[in-house]
Amino acid sequence: MPRRTLVIALLLAVPCMLLAAESEVVWEKSGDYWTATETSFFGLGDRPVISVDECSAKIVVIGEEREDTKLVLVYHAASRLDESSAQTEFEELHPNLEIATNSLSMKGRMLDLEFATRTAWFEMTFYTPFHTNTELITTGGDLLLKNLAGEMRLESNGGTVTLDGTSGRLILSTSGGDVFLKKHCGLQSVNSAGGRVELDGDEGIIDLDTAGGDITLNMACGRMNISSWGGDITLNDVKAERLKVQTSGGQIIMRRSEIIEISNLESRGGDILVEDCTGNLDFNVSGGDLEIHQHLGDVDVFGSAGNITIDGIAGDLDIDLTAGSVFATLSEDLPDPVRWDLQVNAGDVEVSLYESVQTDLVVRLNCSRNQDAIQSDFPLDVRDFGGSIAARGQVNGGGSEIDITVGGGKIRIRKN
């Protein structure tokens, strides 16, 4: 395998002065391709600023315990170029570099149509001190940041973005590539035009928005604002001080999560599933179904259409549903008495109660004189008020209040 080594001096333009950085370029050939590896070192101090703009390249930034900054720039030449042609093309397309006292800037050169149709590409890796601020813009390559603390402004026009073990203020936008954040701590604002977004163990103020891709959060904590215009949103083992989730068409799934203060989950067309969670939940559903299983905390639901199933809730429940059916089971183990207010304009309501639970029942059926539309496994005093029917009853001497109002439909109270 042919190998060529060239030591050159890079002239770096700096206001009022020129700085020279020694750089080594190694050329290698593998098959039909020539590859150039350029290694450079820069004394930028222990808190440098690195910026890359308009580069069609894979960019990697790795934080290390070091005082200088090392840059490894790899150039993969177009296929079937000879060594001389590959070296000429490398020099023509080499990104422009500028340095100041503590900053390094790289800017890619505009690629003509002929070059854009070839297979040539760059990848650059920075080895830098842990505390480094970055501003990276790539026109198509992947971005990887690891073990960094500082401000991060990242933009990708299609590549995958990955952060691992980072902290600080993060502003990220991508035109379609996937985003993977692992254990990032700090403010994180992510905007994706369609790619998948996954967070694992992140902390801080989390703001995620995607135009169609799925969003998944695992073991994240902090304040969260999450929206997707078509993709699914999944939250597993999340601890949220405040939580706001919105989706238009996709599903919302939340499992084993805790809401400390307030939450709002809104779905326009998609279903919502909540399992084994704690805290107060506020839902707004338009068209999709809602299922809640084994929940400790209060639940407030406003819905225009869709069925609601609630199995094993220990907390207050307020439902205002325009059209659809409600199926709800009161938990057997209640720390305190609760209040349920269930209102359905058009649809049925079925409530299941354990025989040992103490409850006060109030049932109303508007626009009906059919007493058979109210059925209960517990004794009720049913009365006809001429155009509407009302019923009352107590279970085990009374306690938790359950108030059910239905406009057009049936009411069924079952013994669990």
C-alpha cells in the first residue's frame, strides 16, 4: 500500500498577525482511492471555541484532559484519481482555517456541480479540552460530540447527530437526520424537520420539536416541552417537573413516569397510553382513544371524540367528553377519598367499583325517560323527573364521590 508523508506549514489568518502551525499530511492508497490524513496542533488554551461552517463533512469533537487542540482532517479523494490529481483536489477543497487567541474557525469551500457528483468527502476530528464551546454547521455529514462541557450550536442538513456525555446549553437543528442525545445535562433545544429524536438519561430544560419523526425519552428528568407533527412520542421512566406533550396524528406513550408539578398531554388524532405513572395529568384529546392503567394522582380529561379507558386510578378524575364512551375502574387501595366527575354528551359510561370501596353515587341521564338505561350492581334510588332520570346511592356508608352525567347513552355501574 503506497504511503506518502509531507510536512507543511499552514498559514492561519489572524487579525493583525499571521500564525504558523506545523501540519503533517500522510497519503495512503487503498484499492482505487487515495486518502489524505492531515494532523495539526493548536495552542488555544483550556477553554477554546471551535466553529465549522458550510462543510460537507463528518465532524467529531471529543473532550479530553489536554491543554492544546488536535485536529485530524481526513480527505477521501474521488475514485480513480491518480496521486497528483488527488493532491491537487485536496488543496483546492481544503477548508479555510482562521485562528485567534482561543478560537479556531473552519469554513468549507463551495463545491461545484462536477465535484458534488463525485464520491470525495471529508471527515474531521477535534481532540480538545473538556470545556470547549462549539458552533458546527454541516451541509450533509454526521456530527458526534463526546465528553464536552460548554455552549453548543449545531446544524445539520441531513446527517445523524449524536451527543454522549455532554453538558451545557445546546441549540440543535437538523433538516432530516436522526438525533441521539445520551446523558446531556443542561438546556437542550432540538428542532428536527423529520428525523427520529432519542434522549437517554438527559437532565435539564428539554425542548424538542420534530416535523414528523418519532421522539423517545428514556430516564430523562427536568422540565420538558415536546411536540411532533405526525410522529409518535414515547416517555419511559421520566421524572418531569413540568411536562407538555403535543402530537398531531401520532401516539403518546408514557410508562413508569413521575410528574412533580403539572402536565399537559394533547393529541390531535392519535391515541394516548399511560401506564404505572404518578402525578397530576391533564389531557386534551381530539379523535384518538385514551388509556390509563394503574395511576396514582389526579386526572383531568377534555375530549371532543374518542373512547376513554381508565383502569386502577387512585385520585380525582374529571372527564368532559363530547362523543365517545368511558370505561373507568376505581382503585381498591385509596389513601384518601376522591371525587369523580364524569360528563359525556353522547356515549356510554361504565364504572367498576370494588365491593369494599366506600362511595357516594350520583347519576344523571339527560334527555331520556328510559330507566333501563341506568344499570347498577349496587342499590340506587332512581327517580324520573320528566325528560331526565337521576339516581343516588351509597356503597359501604359513603365516602368517595362519583358523579356521572350522560346526555345520550347508557350508564352501567359494575361490582368488580
